[in-house]
Amino acid sequence: FSVRGQLTLIAAYVIVNLVADFSFLAAARSTSIANAVFLKYTGPLYVLVLGPLLLREKRERVLVPIAVALLGLVMLLSTELGQGVTATGLTLGLIAGLTLGLATIIVKKIFSVLSVYTAMLYRFLMSVPIMLLVVAGTGTAIDVSIIVPALLFGVLFAFIGTSIHYEGLARVSAQRASILFYVEPVAAVVYAA
């Protein structure tokens, strides 16, 4: 194998991840946050269906845990779920969920060939310039005083958080890993309280 042969797959992962992030943020602006979050976290359902087909993984018994997690998410979001429904918001939320699922499948495929840290290096080398172009395209001025906090944030969350996430994903099936996505909204509720 060669890293060069995996660059197309890594580029696809970067693009799918960016689509997931931007569609989620756009969904959150077009409908309620609760609707956007709920639809984003349908991603594990896509992994459940597509993972065995695209990764040749054995179908696992994860439907019940995913259903329980979705029910818990409904309970967390129940006061706002269904409010501010728009076709655009729902479509963008479903795109966020689908691309979250596809990103999981693609990165799992990458880890079958490359180490976690090699994949991360190339992912960040591709995504940082794209994000800088997006920021530059908005005409937003970058305040120099935020560079150090932004770098610290990047090291803590982009590198350390992503490496923990990727190390776990590399060790388990995509179907099992997708269940762990539900820790994020629960942690957000606890953190916000």
C-alpha cells in the first residue's frame, strides 16, 4: 500500500466531514437546534445499514442500543423537538446525519490501511487550507489576539480529542463505534447545566 493511494479516500473523508459540519450548522439556522441535533444523530442508522455493505463487516446487534440512544435523545430534546420545522432545515439535518454516517465508514476504511496518526496528518493538511479559504471567503477579519487560544483549542480538541476518537474507531466495528456518537449530545447537556 502507499499513502498516495489513500489520498483520494482521505480527500473524500475531508469533503464528507465538511459537508456534515456545514449542513448541520445550516440546519441549526433553518430549524430548531433540537431538530438539527436529532437529525444529525441519525448517522448511526446509516452506518448500521451501509457499514456491512461497504466495509464487509458482520452485521452486529446494535439496533436496540441505537434505538435506546435515539429515544434518550428525544427525551433530552423533547421540549424543542418538532418546533420551527422547515423543509430546508429537515433536509440539511438529514444530510448532516447521512454524511456523519458516511464519514464513519470512510475513515474506518482508511484505518484498514493507514495508522491513525498518518491519516490525521493528511486530514488536517487538507482540511485546514480549505477552512482558511472558507473563512477568507466570508470577509471575516481574523483578530490576532485569538491565534494562541485557537491553537490551544486546536491541540486540545482537534488533535487530542480526534486521536482518542480515531484510536477507538480503529479498534471496533463502525457499527459499534457509531453508538458512541450519542455520548456527545448527552455530554453537551451535562456541560451546559
